[in-house]
Amino acid sequence: MQYTADQSKRFQEAIVMNKMKKPLFFTIWEDLASNEGAELLRQVRQLQEYPIILAKRIGTTKYQGVTRFATRYNSTILINPQYVEATELRNWINENKQMLIEYTMNSSAESASSLNLVAVDDEILSVSAIAMQTSTAESFYIEGEISLPEHFQRFYLLGCSECNHLVRSKIKREIQCINCRLPRMLIPRCHFEVEITDKTGTITAIMSEGLGERILSMTAEQIYDITAVKNELFPVAHINQLLADKLFRIQLQRSSSRTPDKDSGSLVLLSYTEKPTMFLPEESTSASGADRIMEKEPIHVTDAKATKKRKREPSTLPKLQSRLSNQ
């Protein structure tokens, strides 16, 4: 079970996937998390099954252009319902069991208790192909190296402690939130640019929140303390040294929303998974300190409602052989 930052609300996160192999995050809140969420976790963890759900009256949320399913106060979740669509999904699960097993392993490869949306191999695009993409509706996947650019960054934004509405302030203080319409304290949120490089070129994307904390191995409060309180330069060179010659499978999406430092249309990094390369042993590396700070319990289920077919792009990514340049 997970809790919000102020420990006032409990939730559980799952990944749902339809027959088109399109995964999405599904956040299950409060009593549903304790009951249906716990049962889903039991089936996945103990029974090693992939349960089918029918979720009624759920909502969709967007954070920096990323769409997620989420339960609401009147939502219900039926597990393995007796419907024709569920029977068809069960047959699909049986036919694709090996793919689902591999997906489960890959989506939690960074940590046994955290979730990532990962790609199916035939969805991988090159950096040069991504640069020509103009759609804001679909996410896409690439393989490449991640590094921090050399230009100055604060590595955090400040937002409302209740609704996460971001503001342009550089220091923590109390504000009258224009979204909550109440006095709120600003708290730091991890937020910065990274460069992603493969043999075809380099593109820039935004990393934020838990993903950003994990790759930097520090929390947003620690980042704020370094750059705003102590007024020190962020250790970019050290982070780049740790990231050097590591290959990642990365999910990106063009954001449809704005932040205080970026217009809509910017690339947002949704997930990343480190892959073995010629420079690394086959064994996976240990989880970072930030992994342990932000533990989650993964659930992998199939979605009986999602039926929209996703357009696929051909794979154009050549094999990465060496780092193109020092960032």
C-alpha cells in the first residue's frame, strides 16, 4: 500500500493492458486500494495470474501530458467478470502468456517494487524518427544513452503542496494557490532536462518527480537544499560519469500541457529501463537510494474496457555501438 506525501490518502498502482498491447497506469484509491487492489496484488504476486478487470465510472487524469486511469469516489472494480469480452481477453492472455511474463519482468526491472511502462520490441523508434513526430496523442519508445546537458538548470520546480500546481517562484514560501484558492506552502518537485542519444542523433526531454529522483539518486528536497539553500552547483559531471555508456529503453510523449519553464509540445520522459550493453555485465545493478525512498507495489492486469487500436510505427533503430559524444 502506498500513501500520498502527507500520508492522508492511500492508493495502489497497477498497469493495465488491452489486446492491442497498449499499457497504461491505473491508480486505485482509498477503500478500493485496500480491497480490490489488495486482491489484484495477491493474484499477481501469489498466484502469478493476470486478472481481468472491468472498471466502472473511472476517470482519466493528466500530469504533464501523460494520461492515466484513476478511480473516483463512486468507482467500482470487478475482477475476472463473467462477460463475453472477459472470455475473449482470457483467451488472449493464454495465447500471450510468455509476452506478459516478460513484460512483468521488464516493467519492474529497475526495482522489484516500482513500475515502468516498457515497450514491445517492434515499437522501438530511432531518435531521428522521434524528431519528426508531431502527434501529442501517442507515446513512443526509443533506445539510447541518457545524459545531463551542460547548460545551467535548477533541477526543481516549486508547486502547491496540495494540488501540485506549479509556480514560477524560486524559493519555498506560502502562497495563495490559484487552483486550490487557499493558502498553501510551496514544495519542491524534481524537474529537469536530459539529453537522449543514439546513433542517429540527440533529442532533449523532461524528467520529473520519481523518475528524476531515481536517476539522480536524490530527493527533490535534497536537490533544493543543494541548489537553492546552499547555492551550490549541481554535480552534473558526476551524474554523467555514472550514466556513461549505459543503454536505456525509454518511453517518451509530447506533452499537451505547459510548465513554468516549457511550452506544450515538449518531450516528456515517461519511463526508462536500463538494458545490458557491451559495457555492462548481464546481472542487473542494485536499486538506488531513491528507489528505496519511493517504493511501490506493482500489479499487472489486463483491461476489459480499452479497445481502441493503437497505430504502430516501424522499427528503425540501428544497433547502438558507442557513445556519440561526451555530453
